[in-house]
Amino acid sequence: MTKSQKIILSKDDDVKDLMGHVAAEDATHLTFVIPKASVLLDDDGVWKKLAKVATAMGKELKIESVDDGVLAGATKAGIHAVNPFFDNDSAAPWQAEESKEDADEEESDEDGEGDGEDGNIAVEEPVYATAVVNKIRPGVPKPKPKPVYRHKIEVADDEEDDEFTRKPRRIGMPRRKWIIAAIVLAIAIPSYWVAFAVLPRASITIVTQKKDWEFNNFLAIEKNGPVPSSILTEKKNAQMTFPALGKKVVSNKAVGTITVYNAYSSEPQQLVATTRFMTADGKIVRLAKNVTIPGAKIDGGKITASSIEAEIVADKPGPSYNIPATQHLSIPGFKGTAKYAGFYGDITKAMTGGFTGEAAYPTDDDVKNAKAKIAEVLSSTLTAALRAKAGADYVLTEGATSLTLTKTDVNPQVNAKNEFSVFAEGEMKALVFKESDLIGYFAGKMKADEDFGPDWSFKTTKVAYEVPKVDFAAGKMSLPVDFKGTAELPVDLDVVRKLVTGKSADELKAVLFEIRGIGSAEVTLWPMYVRRVPKNPSPEKLTFSVE
């Protein structure tokens, strides 16, 4: 049996209350009693909304009202609407069907007993509205109001039962549904705010307009030129040993150092080169040079000997004269005189180098190669020192240096490893320039080019140098330069920010490509449902990258 329900609204019930009843009631046929001057008349679209919701929920509606505005609006929206005082015979189709069902049920109830006081019969759960269905019989007092039950109401089949009045009170939405609705709103509103106010952001990648500029030619670097030069100077020395590759039969005399003493008188004593000194075992060594021994100190008749060191050479070649440190060598030339006991010497440094046989020696090629090698080492060392002195600001190109060897000494005596030694001292000059001066010079030439202009910015992409022609006396050089640069028009991101805020993706294309200096651009909107750049975005929500 189809369920129906009549709901009486108050004048202050609005569209939210109306929709709440449609959603909350279980009956499929609803009759709304709407008073005159209802607030529903303030919403012109309320009847279309009501009809749309009812259709979606599979419910049929009827409107009862004495207000012509309510009747006209509901009728226009396709809802069956009547004035209960003038259109009592007008019933909705579903009401006609219910009347027939009621008649059949009343017929079957005539033979049965009543299920409530005075024949009131209720089906399903009560609503406890004010409407009461009375069965009027002669001589029986009018019963007190009984609960009216929602859905279907059946009465006994008396003729007087044809006229009765249902007065159901307005039934509000259940409290539980209001709580659920409130929870949904509490979740939905913050979620909507986060989705459309917090999350949206935009990222714009801008590729600026660019042009290449090149220079591949000689450039003059000189003291008073557009790219000024500077000269740096550094000095260093080095000593190195080299293998002696020559072989020859030699007889070398040992050499060493002797300390000669004067314990004879306060007068100095001169000894000539080749003066002999003799060891206790009869070996003779000779002074390599003339020496003068200072006079001794005499204090109170006591003599304190004076001394002097001198080089000595063995009297004969051979290893037997490699004499270790030895004390008190006499001077044979003073033998038989008072000076013999007063003048003597001590070998304080062992004599070495005494040799007879085949030995290594540096050939002319050995010496030549050794000089070239020590010059190379000095050049590398001095270049590194000059680069450190120039620092990061200056450029020292290959070939812009000049080395002068101010001293070169070769010692042909070989050591135990058959090596001879070379000592060299050198001075290096370097002609340098600032790369910032060179780039500034090229930037000026680029801006003077008719294809560019003063508002273009300049960026170096490549700079390479080859070996220059240097004139140190004049302080200048002719430098081969391979230079490549890129010029671009700057983009004012503050202007771009103001122009793109609030724009859609299609609008951005037109806006961005009208800005001077932008060659291409890519816009990313996030999340994917975002269709516009945020309005008044923070720097975090609208970011730029420039390439």
C-alpha cells in the first residue's frame, strides 16, 4: 500500500526546512500545507528546486495553500497545487488511488472489531501530531484527541466517517540527521577552503630572448689600451743532481779540512800553499791556499794557542789518502827549529775522494742537458709563483712569460752515486691582464652593434686564448682570442607577477608573449583541478625560473 503524509509548515519555515522534510520523510506521497505570506515566497526558484529534489528522490508532491503566489509558483513548476477551500474535489492522481484502496479496506473492516477506542485504527509507528480522526456516533461523547499515525489511517465504514479532518502537526527533521548534516558541513567547508585557497599554486618557467655574439681575431693587450696589461716579476734558485754518464781512468787526490794552530808566539805566522803537514804514519797532505795563522794569546807568561781552518789536498792520489779525522799533524818544514813544536794541525773533517782507476764523469752533453732541465724546473716553479701572485683577477696565458738564468754553476765532481750537481738562479717576467676588462670591452662592442642595443645584457659562454706575440720591452702583446657571448633582454619579474595573477592558462599565453624579452614560457598549475593563477599569491604560491 502506497504511503502518504501531510505536513503543515509555519510561515517562517524556509527552503532548508522544506527540503529537510522531503529528505526525512519515508512516505512517497507528500502534501505540504503552506500558510499565506510564507517566507518561501522570497525565493523565486524554490518550487523548481522542490520539484527537482522530489523527482530525484522518487516522491510525488501536492501543495495546499490559500496564497495565490504559492499556488501559481508551484503550478508553474509542475507541482499539483490547490486551495483547500475552493478545490476540495481536486485531488492528485495518487490521492485518487489511495481513496479507492481506503474504500476497499473499509468494506472489509465492517465485519471486524475495532482495534482502538471508538473505532480508531492505527497502522505503523505514531507521529503524535495534533490531527485526530473521530468516528462520530449518536449519543457518544466526542473522544479526546488520539495520536495520529503516519502513513495509512483506516476507519470503520459508517456514513459519518466520510467527513473527518486530519490535522497532522509539522514534523521536523530528526535530530540525528541534523547532526550528520552539521558534521558534513564541518568537514566540507574546511576542505573546500584548503582545496581552493591553500593548495593552488603556479610555477612559470621563462626563457628569455637571446642572440649570440662572437669575436675570433687578434686583440691588442697593452698598458694604455682598452684591455690594459701589467708586468709581474719573480726570482728563484734551484740545485739539482744529475747522473754522470762518462767513464775514464782517473787518479784523484783526496781532499779535506785541517785546523792549523799557533802555540808559538803572539806574532801571526803566514803559511804558503802546498805547505806540508805529516801524519804520524808519514802521509803528507798540503795546503790548497795561502793562510795566515793569528798570533797566540799570552797572559802572565801563559800561551793560549790561536787557530784557523784551511783546505788540504793529499800529496798523492789514491784511496789510501782518504784519511779520517786525525790529530796533531806536524809541519816538516819547521823541523829542527823552535817553531816545529809550536805550529801543528788537526784534520777535523775526514779526507775523501782519493781514487785511482775508472770513474764516472759528466760529459758535455750531460752538462748541456742538466742546464736545460734545471731551467725547465725553474720556469715551472716561477710560473706557478707568478700565477699565485696574479690571483684570480688576472689572466696569465701560455707563452706570455720570459725566463732569464742569472747564474749557473756546474760541479763536475761526482758523489757516491756517480752524480754531479748544478746550481741555477733565474728571473721570470709575465705579461698579464684582467679578464673582466676583456669581457667589458666585448660587451661594449656588442651593445654598439646595430642588432642589439644598450638595454641588452651580456653573458659570456666561451673564451679561449692561444700563444701570443709578446714585446716585454714595450709591455704589450698581440693575443689570439676566440670569444663567444650571448646577449639577452632582461625580464622584470615584478611586472610579470602583476600581469599573470588571476589569469587562466589561455589568457596567460596572450599576456606572457606580449612582454618584451620573453622568448617562450611554460606554466604549471597545481593541483590539476586548478585552472587559474591564484589572485594575490604569496611568493611561495607563484614562483618563477628564468632560463
